[in-house]
Amino acid sequence: MSLDVLIVDDSAAIRKILQRVLRQAEVPVGHVYEAGDGLEALEMLKTQAVGLILSDINMPNMDGLQFLSQVRANDAWKSVPVMMITTEGGQAKVMEAVQLGASGYVRKPFTADQIKEKLTGII
């Protein structure tokens, strides 16, 4: 069974890298949707059903934490696993993401093995 994925990151390069890493990690990916920030991602979720969201924390317009809280507040999306991908060195933002309902997180730079390991318990 393939999984439709939404990748939310303000860097197009990171979005492409994440797509490649998902394939390398042998995640059964179907359609991959991309958004440059949380606002764009919310608009996409209104028309596309996804089984997994990978989101950066630091983004313009609406950051990953604001986006995550909006996803968790919506009955249609609240059960979708959301994994945060972050450059955050400190624990505060990561802990906030977990408290808001993140299914897990990976720090940048990441490897295909790290993504696979984190996703194993989520999907």
C-alpha cells in the first residue's frame, strides 16, 4: 500500500532531498505533494488526503509549530502522522512540537537510515 506524502519546507532543495530519502528508505510512497510554508500546506490539505506529513519547523508566513497545531485542531487531519524535520539545536522547539502532537522528529542533516528508523514506528 502506497502512502501519499506532504513535504512542507521553505527550501525546494530540502523537499527534493526528502523525496529521494523516502525512496532510499524504501517507504512505499505514492503521490508527493510539496508546500513552501504552513499556509500553503493547509491549503493543500483541503484538497489532498495524505497519509504522512514531513514538516520543517522554521519557515516564513506560518512556521511548522503553528502548522502542526492547525493540523491537530482539524478533525479531518488530526490522525495524520506528522514528523518534524528541523535544524533546531535546542530541545525547546522540539519538545513544543512533541507537546503539540508531532509523531516524531529528525534533525538536519539526516540520513535515509534515520528517516527510515523514525518512520518505522509511525507508519
